[in-house]
Amino acid sequence: MIKAILIFNNHGKPRLSKFYEHYNEDTEQQIIRETFHLVSKRDENVCNFLEGGMLIGGSDYKLIYRHYATLYFVFCVDSSESELGILDLIQVKVFVETLDKCFENVCELDLIFHVDKVHNILAEMVMGGMVLETNMNEIITQVDAQNKMEKSEAGIAGAPARAVSAVKNMNLPEMPRNINIGDISIKVPNLPSFK
Amino acid sequence: MPAVSKGDGMRGLAVFISDIRNCKSKEAEIKRINKELANIRSKFKGDKALDGYSKKKYVCKLLFIFLLGHDIDFGHMEAVNLLSSNKYTEKQIGYLFISVLVNSNSELIRLINNAIKNDLSSRNPTFMCLALHCIANVGSREMAEAFASEIPRILVAGDTMDSVKQSAALCLLRLYKTSPDLVLMGEWTSRVVHLLNDQHMGVVTAAISLITCLSQKNPDEFKTCVSLAVSRLSRIVSSASTDLQDYTYYFVPAPWLSCKLLRLLQCYPPPEDGAVKGRLVECLETILNKAQEPPKSKKVQHSNAKNAILFEAISLIIHYDSEPNLLVRACNQLGQFLQHRETNLRYLALESMCTLASSEFSHEAVKTHIETVINALKTERDVSVRQRAADLLYAMCDRSNAKQIVAEMLSYLETADYSIREEMVLKVAILAEKYAVDYSWYVDTILNLIRIAGDYVSEEVWYRVIQIVINRDDVQGYAAKTVFEALQAPACHENMVKVGGYILGEFGNLIAGDPRSSPLVQFNLLHSKFHLCSVPTRALLLSAYIKFINLFPETKATIQEVLRCDSQIRNSDVELQQRAVEYLKLSSIASTDVLATVLEEMPPFPERESSILAKLKKKKGPGAVSVTELEDSKREGGELNGGGDRGPDTAAMAASNASTPSPSADLLGIRSAAPVGAAPASAGSLLVDVFSEAGPIAPSAAVNDDGFLRFVCKNNGVLFENQLLQIGIKSEYRQNLGRMYLFYGNKTSVQFASFTTTVSCPGELQSHILSMHLCTKPVEPLVEGGAQIQQVLNIECLTDFSDAPLLNIKFRYGGALQNLTLKLPVTINKFFQPTEMTSSDFFQRWKQLSQPQQEAQKIFKANHSMDTEVLKAKLLGLGTALLDNVDPNPENYVCAGVIQTKGQQVGCLLRLEPNAQAQMYRLTLRCSKDSVSRRLCELLAEQF
């Protein structure tokens, strides 16, 4: 079982924390700090597995992590998970590649500004500590469908609010006063003649 | 098009986050956050209804604040309200908030449950998934109560969408983990198992986690999953890399699912059906073969995926532990990985080999890699990998390579990371003791250990070396000589001083003949360390000095001088002062005879589990040290301790400190009996006073149950024996009544004083299960040397029971309090009445007892000879009737009997199937009462 999924940056600032077992807020924060402490002092090119910190359950749990540019992706798992499997899960299969696809070259800022999206993507992949889906395309399809729904709802219900805020934000002096459409010549494509 | 278009972001949220990021100080950040919280609060409280977009924005802000480590104590109600919205965006935000911020004890659960209920019945797959996710995330008891019966229905319904099925499977798993009693699989079992055949790989992926968990808990009900899993695995393994499309990952077909299938199979013994087994072995071979093929891609993802499957396959092979051919191939494969350039693979290979080392088929094969592993220990850059290498060396150690491995571990210790030193020290100490052939090597090793890593040598380690030296005559002289030499080093660790002080105090006389280590030289050497030591060590040294006065009368004047000086006799530490005063007095007024008695050499220590092993177990958590290892060391520990049940400790070294147990009094790991013999009255009033209080009462020693299992199939014999005492048993049982005669024999020539025995029934045994009547008058308080006394015990079985009554024996031998607790071999099978029956009767009854909990089954390795006559004798000794010509296979044994208790009769049927080739047994019990099946199965599994 996956006990927790943590993402933090090189300075230990959490960017995502998802616990699949209940801890109180203080403990969660301590676990993040402890994990950061354990993971960040390791060199590059060492192995991606290490024993968990005491708060998360000590040597019965493993931390499996990847370091990408400014971010650490850490999965805390028990012995029922395959280490390499989880590593793949972080790396590609799912998490990072999916985020990459969804955000177009994901970077730390994307995670910061779209907490909700990241949570949604994660939810399509892991549920209650178990892996739900490993097929990236399937996950992206689900996320896409959600976005569509969101857009369509924004289209109907969100429209008035949006319109108001759009008007408020309008910077009138920069608005073009005269709209010059110019020459519009509509070319009619050649249609195949009916026989 | 990217799935999340960046332009869509919420502007207010972005501004807020930028503000936080621009904060120069923590204070500024907190100020900004509080401002925002106040803002959100007022928006939520305000009477204007917020639109979906604003709600979403505020909830995202709260999430962000929460992530930064701030408590969020409002907004829950608003989130719950969002759940009942029929807009996806609002619903989704509501669920997101709840799954991150609502804990399972929240009072809002009832409201949340209502919303979930609506969504589950909405037939909108997106809403259903959201609801299922929420249940899986919160997973509280209330939720289990509300939905445990609903979710299996969704899971197996024909018209459920695949994505909903996936979520339902994992949701059910979560509920099963939190409230297994509420999730009743009964009618769904077979349909859930058949999800393994589902066309949609995602459904299989999710379902297999559920099935694995359920199988671990109810292996019998889910047995059918084995053949399904094997065929699914075989289809994946043999498929071309393109067959599975999206589930093919860097040319490896469905690696995640393959791993999970292999994990599921590890919940079960090898398949019995030949065809299934053949297919599985074929799969495993294919996986092993693929590892040897050239990689289809240079990408690390390809090799990771491939090796993830390979490692799971190897785990399964190790789990089965029955295919020597595969085991050796697995071992060779791991051997290749040991030298792989990927650190991850080296790590995993070392880890898997650790389990492989405990299989008898592959232990030797693992040993061939010793050089590589030692090399890993020396050269790996990564401490996690070095740690695994150390673990593996520990696991592969046996008599043949112990010296090499211990030497390597010792030399590694000098440079080892601080984080693993203590564990390394424990491991070295255990290996040195376990595989010691000559004890001078053992003593050398431990002293080296103290020299190299003295700070990490816990008390248990040096207690143990002293226990062993005391118990082994042949090593005492060598030990004295070696510690004497070690102490000559200008700087030596305090633990070395402790061991030195103790051993020279006991056995200094053995090396006193050499003028270079004459008594005075020894004393001066010890005393030169005295001032650098902590109080407990100094206390120990004072005790060593008084022992010197006894060993070497010529040192008396010098030592008395030391004791008399102000720094001792007026020491501000009470313990030191008391010792100085008492020892000084003792040495000046007691006659040499009295001194010799009081300060006699320590008697051997009782046989016990190594406290070091216990410490290692504690450190590594339960399960880290295998049971066999434990038993091994028990046996071996017994050899070197040579029995003896006296419980003296450091404190006993000093006759006078019984009144103030010193910190070092805990040499045995338990504070068992303390003081040395009741000194003759002439020894000084002080001592008499101390001992007239009967000494500290020893808490009961660890329960000794060595003898217990030997009596399951027999009624008479010797239950316990050590150097002092022998306890014999004769017992007879009729219906639900039994009578047990206990014979206590004093093996020494000295009388035992205040001899008392008590029988107690732990836990509920007392009131509900078993009544024991001690029918004799209490045994005589005095047992003369060489005499035997008898006690009769009447037993009545009221209902079935699992625990055994405890017999506690206390007595004084030469003044030292002995305390011994034994498990009395009263087991449920003693109340068996044999029942003869014909084959048809037997099978009819066998079928009647077909409920899963009525059956208990165990497959285990033969520990004793599999000789037919021996087996028959044991089965008859069990109390059942051994039925001939019942089982179609003449190799098998079947028995039948009825257990008589006061309240009811429990019918039991037993079947034992030996497999001489594999040296294994399968034992199946079916009883009309499930607790009886389980207990009998436990008891019997240890007998064959």
C-alpha cells in the first residue's frame, strides 16, 4: 500500500502532500520535514530506495523517490509494493509523464498554481493508497473529460460572472476605438461538380 | 492540446500565491495568510451566494494554505454544501476539500454520506467516481456502515462502466481494511475473483489489489483466484510487446499488473493442480529467460519495468521454495545483478538474496557470492546499499564462513556510517556467539568489537560476553589474559574497563602466576582507569577490588587503603560511598572463610535467550529476525551456557549492595534474583540485616516452554531439568478430567529452602476455560539434597482452551532465590476420546464439517523422522483413533476423536498427508468448533 505521496522542492517546501492514512496536521508536517531531511542529504546517483523515517513507520516502510530538477517526488510504501514498479509509477507511467502531458513540460510553478489539478490527476492514478490505473492515456482521457465538463459549465453558469469581471478589468484607453475590418474577400472553394 | 490550459488559472489564486512567494519573512507570510483567511471566512459567511468559480478559487486557496502547514478550521460546511450541487466543478471542489481536510472522525460525516449516497445512485459515472474516491479517501467506520453493502453490487454489476468498477474495487478495499467486519464478501466472492478475467486491464489492475488483500485474510475462500491469476499472467508474459497497446510500457507488456499477479500468487502455496503448476513454472522460466535477452530499448524505463517483474518472479520462487532448479537460476540472476551498474538493481539484488539465503536449496549458491557482497560492503557509495550488504552477510553466515564474515564486518565497522553501527555491533556479537567453535575466538571478537566501536556496544553485548566466560571454564584463563592485555592500551573504552574489571575480579587468579600480571599489577592497571570512569563502572570496579582481596590476600592492604581514602568513603555518590564503606568493613572484620563464602566465584548463569538477539529484534521491529534463527540461537546459547538456574548478576558480585540495586545490577537483562548467600551471622550485622529482609522478590523469569511441546503426544516424562532441579510428570486423563503428578527432584547435595509452587491460569483460562484444583497440601518448604517430592494436580476441562496453565517454582538454593516458570503441558487434545469409524462414516462427517472456519490447515516442513511407526505412535499419543483403510492414499493418516469438555463434546477429524520427497506435511483438521481446529493445528504442526 502507498502510505503517502509527497512532492517538495529542493528547499523542502511542500508542493503536494497526499496521505492515505490519517495523521493529524502536525504529524503530517513533521513527516514531510523528516522525509525531506532523509532524502535531500543523499547524493545523486545513489539508489532510489531508503528506509522510511520513524514517524512514518521506520524500517517496515520504504521511501521511493525521484529527483527532477527542483522537485523531489517521494512515495512512501509498505513491503507489499514492488520497488521498481513504484519507481516506474513515479517516473513515467504515470505521474511525471502525465503531469508533463497535462501541463506541457511541467515545472514547479505549475504544481504551485494548480494544486487542484494535480490532486485530480493523482486521484485518477492512486486511490486510497492503491494504484487505480497505470495507463497514461486512460488517465489523460479522464482528465480531459473533466476539463471539458468544467469548460462547458463555465460556459453556461460562469458566463455572467466572467463577463462582469472581464468588463471590470477592461482597460478602456487601450481598447481600439475603430475596428477596421479591412478587406474581407471570401474565397469560395472549388466544389467538385456534380455529375 | 494540453489537458490543462494554463490560461484558465484562477487569477485571484495566482495573485495570492505570488504574494506568499514574495514574502520576505515568515512573519510576513503568516500575516498575508491570516488576511486571506479572514477574507475567505467573510466570503463564506456573507449572505451573497457565491458562484462556482469563486467557491473553487477560495477552496484552492485554503488547500494551498493547508499545504504550507497551517490549520484550516472552517469551510467544511461550505464544502459539504458543494457536494449536493449538480455542477461537476462545484461537486468536484467539494470532494477535493473533503478528501484533503476532513478526517474520519468528523461530525460532518453524516451529511457527507448523504451526498455520496445520492451520487452513487445518480448513474452518472463521473459523479459515481467522485463519490467512490471520497469514500476511499476518508474510509471511516460510518462510511463503511453506510456503503459496505452497496459497493460490491456496483463492482460486479454488468452495466457498471469500467472506470467506476476500478474505483469501486479500490473503494471496497479501503473499507475492508478499516472495517473488515462490515464487508461481507460471501455471495460476491466468485464474481470478484472473476474480475481477474475482465477485458479491461485497468479493472484487473484495480481488482487485483482487492483480491490480494482479501486472499491474505481468507485464503481458502479465494483459492480459485490462483488458477485465474496463473492464466492471466501466462497470457501477459507470452504476449508480444505490442499486444496490450496502452498497457505496454517501454516494450514490456503490462509490467505493473504482472507484478501484482506475482504478488497475489505469493499468498498461496504452489498450485496443486499439475497443469496450473506447469503453466506457472513455464511463466517463471519465460521471465527468467527474458532477463537474459538483449534489451529492446536502452532506456532505463525499459529495464526497470522488465526487472520489476523479474524481482517479483524471484520472490515467488523463493516463496515456493520447492523448485531447486528455479531457485538456483534465481540466485544466479541475482548474482549478475550484484555487479550491475544500476545502483537500484544492486540494492534489490542484495535484498532478495537475503531471503534466498534462508532456503536450504539455495543457501550454498548464495554463499558463492560472498566476495562480491564483501566488496559491496567495502566499496558501495550508498549507505542504503551497504546496509543491505551487511544484512546479506549476516543472513549467509554459517559455521563455514563465520570467521571471514565476522572479520569483514569488524573491519567495516571502523569506517561504517554512524547510523548503522549499533546494528552492526549487535550482528557481529550474535554471529560470533552463534558460530563460535572455539571460545577464545569469540572473546577476541567481542573485545575487538569493544575496541573498535565501544560507544555502540550496548550493555547487552558486554553482559553476554561475561555470561559466556563465566559459564565456560575453558575460556576463563584466556579471557583474563586477553582483557589484561587490552586494558594496557593507554586509552581504552569504558566498556572494556567494565569487562576487564568483572573478569579480572573473577578470574584474575588464573593469570596471577606470571610476574608481568601479578595481583598488584592487575590491581594497579584497573585502578589507573578508575578515575576516568562513570559511576556505574566505578561501582563495578569497587566490587572487583573486594573480590581481589579474597583472591589475593596480599593486595588487601593496598585495596583497603584505596577504599579508605576520602574520595571513596566520603564520595558524594551514595552508591559508591556505600560500597566503599561496606567493602572496607567486610574486609576488615570478616574471617577469610566468611570472605571466601561471600565472595565466591560466580555460579554459572541460567540458560536463556540471548538478550542481544532480543535487542536486535526490537531494533529491527517484529518479524525482522526469523523464528528459526531465534530457535537456533536458543539451542546454541544453551550449549554454551550449560544450563544452571541460578540468577546472580553484577549486584550479586557484591554481597552487600542488595539494598540499593545498582544500575549495573541488570546483567541478565531482567532483574532476577539478587544477593549472594545468606552470610553466616558472624559476617557482621550489616549483612545480616540486609538479608533478613528476604532479599528483593524476583519477578518471575521468562516462561520456559521448551518442554511443553514435547508433551503434546505423550503423558509422562521429564518436563524440565537443569543443574539444580529436575521436574518429572506423570499424567492420566479420562473424559474431561485429568490428574497430573509432578515430581520435583533436588539434584544437588544442598537443601532447597522455602520451596513453593503455584499454578496459575493466565487470562481467561482461569475463569472460563479450565479449572485446576491443586489438591495436595502445599509442598514441603524444605527439599533436602538428593530428595524428591511429589505433588498432585487435578484438572477439569470446562470448555475448550488454547493457553496453558503456568507452574511457578520459587526456592532458595544457598541463599540465592531461584524463580522458574514453566508451561504445564495441559493441552486440549488430552481430553480426546478415540472414535473408530468406517471409511464412509468418516467422509460423510468430513463433508458435514465443511464450513471454512471449521477447517484449519497447515503445510510445514518435517522436523523429525518421517518414519511410519514413529508417526503412528505420535498420532495415537495424541489421543485420537488412527483409522486404517479410510484414506484412499495409503500414505496418508486419518484420525478421529471427540474432545470431552464439561459443557460440550467437540468432534474432530484429522488428516495428515506426508510428502516424503519434499520432507513436508500437510495437516488438515476439521472440528465442530473452529477454535479447536485452530488450536489443534497449531499444536500438531510442531510435532512432526
